[in-house]
Amino acid sequence: MKKNGVRAVVFGILLALATGLVVYGIADGGFRDVKNKAIRICNECIGIG
């Protein structure tokens, strides 16, 4: 039973850390950069750009 409790705590810490890093990346403008790159790649594949 003790292993399940440790796993739950580790999972909770990793989940909180991952969520924090995602929020930091969005706040830092990473989402905008990824979106712009994706748009450029799609336009090149379609032949518009």
C-alpha cells in the first residue's frame, strides 16, 4: 500500500511541474512561435507561400 501512496505523490508533483512549464511556455510566447511556424509549413506544403 505504501508504494501506491509514493506513486501518487510523485505523479502529483510531476503533473504540477508539467502544468507549470506549459503555462510558462504560453506566457513566454512559445505558443505564438509554434503557431507561426506551423502556418508557414502548411502554406509551403499547399504551395501558397
